[in-house]
Amino acid sequence: MNTPVQISGEEEVARPALAGFPDRAEVELLLNIGLFSPDDEIALRKGWRILKEQTDDYLDMVLGMVAAHPALVTALAALRGEEPATALDGATTARRRFRQWLFETCYFPQEPPWLKQLYSEQSPPDSSAQSSPTLLPGFRHAVALAYPLVATARPFLAADGRSPQDIERMQHALLKAILLQVALLSKLYVRQGLW
């Protein structure tokens, strides 16, 4: 069953209950292990308010960082079904998806709708990822990109002279949310029983 959630001033987002997606107890355990707190939720929402008008520039910076690594360009192209030469064009679709990912990361860190959608598109957990209908990014890239995604956000979070402590708080919250997503995403890569 989908439960629509309305965030003040934001689009409605469906939060589906999904077989295969880690249950609430598993997610809560990961949050506790990752030291995620209510203060982190507040910092994420504040970060979204700052970043939402800067997502194009933020994506451009991320794509610039990706461009410095040919392996990432090739992986991004394969994921998008494109040639490596056009993978970094920053198309409207990529910008829309990046903005949606950032919004969902900041407002639904425990159950990102994009990740739940990805779970619903994949084969059952005991099948191989190669036979799944949706291409997944290389897991090593998902792990390796966690920190650079946070580091590239810093100049945008620092806009308007915010205090270093405030910027650090938002960065740490964003890193915790992204690492949780990587942990949840990893269930699609590992053999059943090992997650």
C-alpha cells in the first residue's frame, strides 16, 4: 500500500510498503549503528532548504568530479544506456533525478522512495543482479561516491556565511543519510543470507 506524504511546500511522495526492502527494525538498527539522531533529520531538512535552489550547480560540480575519473564516466554511461561521450551532458532528466534524489535523501533518509522504487524493479533477492531488469550502478562506485557527494556540497552549504559548526552538522547528516542509502542498496548486491 502506498502512503502519500505531503511535505509543506513540496511535492507529494508515495512511501510504498515493499517486500524485500529491509523492515523498519533493520533500518532502525542501521540508523542507531550510524549514530543518526533527530538532530541529523533537522540538519538534513535545513540542508535541503539551502541546496534546493542550487541543485544544478551542485550537479555540475559532481559531474566535474566524475569527469576526472574515466571509470566513473563509463559506469554512468552504462547505467544511463548512453555513450561515454554524452554521459556528462547534465540533461534535464539527470537534473530532475538528481534534485529528486537530494530531496528524498533530506526528507526520507530512512526509506528513500527512489531506493524503494529500485527494489520494486529488481529481481527477487535470490536471483543474480545480472538478470535484473534495471541496471544497477557498480556497487564499488556507490560506496566510493558517498564521501565526494558530501564534500562537493560544502561550498553550497557554506553560502550566506553560515557558521562552520552549522555547515559541519549538515555535512555529517548528509553523509550519514548517503551511507544509510548505500547500506540499504547493498542488499540488492549480496547473496541472500549475507546481508
